[in-house]
Amino acid sequence: MNRKKITLLGAAVCSLFTVANSVVAQGTAFTYQGQLQLNGMPVNGLYDFTFMLFDNNGTNSGQIGSALTNAGVNVTNGLFTVPLDFGSVFAGNPTWLEIEVTTNGGQNFTALSPLQELTPAPYAIFAESANSVTGTVLASSNLFVSGDVGIGTNAADAPLVVVGASPINDPLADGVINAVQVGGTVTGAAVYGLSLLPDGTGVIGEADNTADTGSYPVGVWGYTSADDGVAILAEADSPTGAAGLFLGELAVDGTFFVDGDSDLEGNLIVDGHTQVHGTFIGGGIGNSIDPSLSYSAIGSGDNNSILSNCDYSFIGGGSGNIASNNFATVGGGDGNQSTGLWSTVGGGVGNKATGVYSATVAGGYENISGGNASTAGGGANNTASGDYATIPGGGANVASGAYSFAAGNDANATNSGSFVWSDATGTPTFSPTSNSVTMRASGGFELLTTTDTNNLVGAVLAAGSGSWSMLSDRNAKNDLAPIDPAAVLAGVAALPISQWSYKTQNGVRHVGPMAQDFHAAFHVGENDTTISSVDENGVALAAIQGLNSKLEARDAEIQALKAKASKVDSLEAQVNELKQIVQALAARK
């Protein structure tokens, strides 16, 4: 191995220990975890390791204790774990670990650099003989101590007293935590935290439980059974701090009891001694919730309001947003209003969800969803005023018909069940009647029925045109076969042609064959209930060719007859001429 290309990342993990009366460790072993890389890539396999301790990281001098060798260590994706026990060699001084490695069974070990400085975890082994500890003490199991314990002080007057670096004479000064029994420094308090620093914190509680154990991780727990008891008391005194975070109890069922001044930088949470069922303001400034409400919340932002008679409403953040009906929601944005029952505005600016029932505006600018269960997805200046109407986006669209749909620019679906698409020219497009589809595409329409980009099979309505064009490129076709135009003509001649009406168009007359007869005569198309315009036009052209051939043959026959008639006329003239000669000769006699 090349020493410069081998990389190791590692950390030492202390073994568990328990202390009773005096601090006593359960052994000197600890676990080392590392990652072995070769040329920047994690390795896999069995490797032999040698470990040595030194009191410096320079010349590998000053070895502490004996070297340890761990053979056949399994390395997976570069990761390995080994137990190490150098004995009672840790005295609290800085210590570095040298690691040498070779392949399993190899003879030449490669020293890895730099040396790994051990974290404080193994230093806890030194606590076995310590009368006092001036550094960091880590314990991963229970720590049992009889009597009062002082940290930062030798005058503990309670089970646990922690004093900061710069305590003042007041026993409740900054940095002091008193955990006392009744009769102690803070009468009746289990834990009391007070910070007078600009960015100080009285008590911090964190809980992180990623395992699914079915239990609830708890950062700070407070409980009191007294009528005037305090479960959790937090105070902060600074130029920019909030006064009176809360004084009360957060129950399991979500009920939040608030007592006293609860003004957080202008956010009105509750007034006086009102019991509020789940109402909450997370932060921001100038936010307000009507004190009579239940189960409503504002996450943050500024000047957001949930008005009266709006239980179960929510504003996530933003500025100047209003929720003014039960179950109304505004996710964020600026100046949005959710005024309908179960209505929602996701965000954007100046949007309004005013429909009585489940209206939605996802975002955009000054969109209105005014019909029941109507939706405006985004865009600008769109109005979905019909019940169950939809505008996905675009600009200046109107969906005022029930169950209507408008999209693009200046599309007006004013009839029930109408669908209108309008292009970007700015020309208004209106639905002509109910349950209709209207589209304006001044650049033309193209309908494709295949994913083959080399053969765009479908239909095209060119810009300004009134008829569809079908793909008929020779390069897009295969299985070409000749036809007999005379046979096609005979088929057309025999094809029943009728005048008829669709059952859904009473009074409207059409002329044409039945699809079943057409399919039986020519065997083309997808099925025997429809006639493709391509096939119908093709049959007509083939029949015309057959008719043309028939007419040409008839013309040839006529020309032949005409030629024969001309010969007869010539013979007749010759006969007449002979008659005249004979008559003249007879007269001479």
C-alpha cells in the first residue's frame, strides 16, 4: 500500500460505566470506530491492525503502554470497529493513537498518518482514582451520588446546583440551575432556569428518538397538582427578548391554558384567564387570533389574522393574510384571504378563496375562487366563480359556468360544462353553449396519435384553415399493395347508399353508406362500426380511376365504330359512283 493514498477517519467510543458513592469505572476498554479508504475509495475485506498510544503527534516518541494488534478485522464499505484496552494509562493528558494496517496475514504494516487524537471519552477511565474532576465527565449509564452535588461550586445546598463561569451573589443568577426539594433555595420548584443574557436561555430541553418504540420523546416535562402550581416557568430579560413566554400547562389533549401577559412582539394569543382549546401563534409580529376561537393557529409572519367564528382555521405565515371562516386555510404569501368554509389559499399575492364550500386558490396573483369547490391553480387575475369550476393558470381567464374549465389567456367558459382554451394573442374566446369545447389556436392545431417522432401520425388543422390534413407521407407507410380500380368501382356501384339521421341528431339529415356494408365491401379500417375519412376518400378515388378506365374503353369502342362507319360511307360512295357509270353506259346503247 502507498502510505499517501490510505485515509482513515475514526472516533473513540467509551465503554459504559456506573459510579456509586465515589466515581468508579467498570474496566479500561473502549471501542474504536474508523473508516479505511484507499485512493479515496472505501475498502472491503479482512485487514490486520496495530494500535499504539503516544503523548504527542509529532515524531512517534513517548509511547504510552504496549502496542495492540487486532488481526482479521472485517472492513465493510471502509467501516470497521475494534475493541481496545491499553490498561490504566489515561491520566487526563492529551493522547494520540497511531494505527498501522496490512492485509490479513501480511507482514509489512503501513503506518497511517496523521495520528488520531483521542476524544475525551477514554479519559473517563481516569475517574476511577479521581477525588475531583476539573474537565469533562461522560457517562453512558446511570450515575449515582449520595448527598448534594455542586458543579462550579463547593457550597451546594441542594441535590444539584450548577453555577456558570461568572455567577453573581444572587443564588438565582445567570447560569444557576437549582434542583431542590421543598425548603430549598426555590421553594416548591423542581427545576428553575433563569438567563439575563441578551441571547440567554433559562432551560433547554431536547428529545431525539428515532427508534419506533411506541413511546413519546420528551424534551422538558412539567407537572403540578396544586391549584396555583407552576408546571413550567420560563423567563427572559433582554433588550430584544419576549416577555412572558407562557405560564401554564400543555395537556395531552392539546388544551392550552394561558394565564397572565402572553404578548410576544405584538402577537395576540389570548386575553386574561381565558381557556383556549389548541389555539396557537408560533411567532412573528402583529399576528392575531380572536380569543373566542378553538383549535386555530398562526405559524409566523406579520399582521396575519384569524377572525371570529373561525374555529379550526390556520395561517402558516406570510404577511397580511386573513382566515375568516371555519376550517379556512392560508398557507402564506401576502394579502391573501380565505373566507369560505373549508376554503384554502396556498400562497401568492392578493388571492381570495370566497366559495362557500371548499374553494381553492393554489397561488399566483389576485386570483379568485368564488364558486363552491372551485379551483384556481395560479396565474394572474383569474376568476373561477362557477360551482366546481376550474382554472389551472394563465391570465384573465373566467370560469363562471358550473363545472366549466378555462385556461390560457382571456378564455371565458361562461356556460355550464363548457371547456375553453384561448391562445396568447389576447383575443377573448367564449364558450358558445353548454357542455361544449372551444379552442382558439391561431397558430393551428396538431393532434398526434403516436409516440414515433419520425412519423407524426395524426391530423393537422393549419393556421387560418377550415379543414383537417391527414398524414399521407409515402415514407410513413408500409405494406403497399395494388388495387383493381374496376373492382372498387363495382363495389361502390353495389354499395347501398342511404339518407339518414343520427339518433342523437333528430331532424339533421346525412347521406352515406353504413359502416358494416363499407367494411364488408372493401375490408379496410379499424372496425365495422366506423368509416375512416382516409378510407372513404381512397375508395372514392379508386372508383373514379375505375370509372375513368371504363370510359376510356368505351371511347375506344366508339372510335372503332366511327372508323368502320367511315369505311361504309366510302364504299357506299363508291357504289353510287359505279351506279352512275353503269347508268351512263346503258344510256349510250
